Amino acid sequence: MSTSYSDRVLAALYDSTLASTSVSRTTRPTPLYVIASPRALCGKTFLALLMADYLFQDGGNVDAYDLNPGEYALAACRPGITTRADLSTTPGQMALFDRLVANEGKAKLIDLGYSLFERFFDLCEQIEFVEAARRRGFEVIILFPAEPHPSATAAYEHMQRRFPNAVVVPVLNEAILKGERVHDSYEVDRESAAALQVPLMPPVLKTYADRLSQSLAQVRAHLPANMPKDHALELRSWTRGVFLEFREFELRLTLEKLRTSLRT
């Protein structure tokens, strides 16, 4: 693969700075989530919002990055934890990747726009970003919204081959799949990467959720005052189910790492 001057500058920067940043294997990795698909209208930003709110409930220890030029929906919804970013210039690329691999114990989350899908992962491959992040104590997790479209399934399989040191997890969002079964098209390559399930949010709840000024994590503790109590309780129950799905994924990943460490 040919690389531009900007790419070579970025790669050289990482080659010169990673040697002194190794982290002990016994340190629990910090999650670094990349929510990505090469297709539009796949529920990606809604998934990013859910994951940001889930991570936020643990004391607000999450830094989110919105890479959706011209839209920046995540940054608009969660401005307190989200930074707008872009890849259009070498300084912008350097600034983003510098922040991503700075491990301060905070989870990182990237909402990657479909128009930047190839560009972002080309850069990741060229600078060996996944390996660099792992050396700094991160676990790189790619959440991939599943769809029946051939371009989506092909991209998912390519991500598994391209980044074997990342955890590539399909996400089955019932609002997108509308009952279509895609399990066979999204095989996982490790036990911890079992598909995440996002149940359908009833339309009336979605209407209220889209207008909420508070995070869904806060709904669990305080029912919204601007919606009927029965709807607020239903939204709380729905959110609890999704957050439990995320928690079970984290537990699977932790158990997998524990088993691996016991074998070595």
C-alpha cells in the first residue's frame, strides 16, 4: 500500500515515541472503543451515544471523539465528554492519535463517520495504531453495526483479518435489522466477541429519548420530569437491559484475558 508524506510523518512520530510507554501485562487494559461502519444510516451514532452513556455512568471516565464532519451529532448531544475531530490535515491526525493513546485511565470512544471509514483504518494500519494502543495499556474494541448488505458483511470480515489484535464485535440492532437474521454472516473469531444485542426501542420512547437533555445513564437514577411516569419507567428498563448487555461483554473480555494469563 502506498503512503502519502503526511502518513509517513505520522508513522515516524509514533515510531519515535512508543518505546518508553510499555505497560505491564498485569495492568487491566483501558477500553478504547471504535464504533464504525462503511455504510450510512446503520445506527452507528445511536450506538455511540448508548456506549458513551454507559461509560459515563462510571464516574464520567470517558473521552469521546466525534469524527462525523458536517454532522457531529454525538458532540451536539454529549458536549461535556465529546471532542470534534477530523483527519483532513496532518496536524489534525497527530492531535487525534496523540489524545487517543494518552492513557489516563479513562475509556476512549470514537464515533467514526462512514465517509472516513477507509481513511481512518488506513492510518491505523500504517502507524500500527492497535499495537501502539495495546502497548500503552488499551484494549481496542471495534463495534460494528451489523446489516445484511454485502458491503457491510465484507467490511466486517476484512476488519477481523486486518486487525487481529483488536476485538471486533458485531452489534445486532433490532431497529436496523427489522427482524432479519444475520448471525451466520457475522461469525466471531473469539468467545468474548459474541454479538451484542440492542433491542428495539418503542417509537414513543425514541421520541422522548431524542429530546432528553440528560444522559440515559442519568435516567437510571432520576426519572425525567418531562415525560409520563410509565414511559419514563419503560425507558429506564430498556436502558438497563442495554447496559447489562455491555456489562456482560466486559465480563467476557475480562474472563478471556484471565484464562489467557493463566495459560502463560
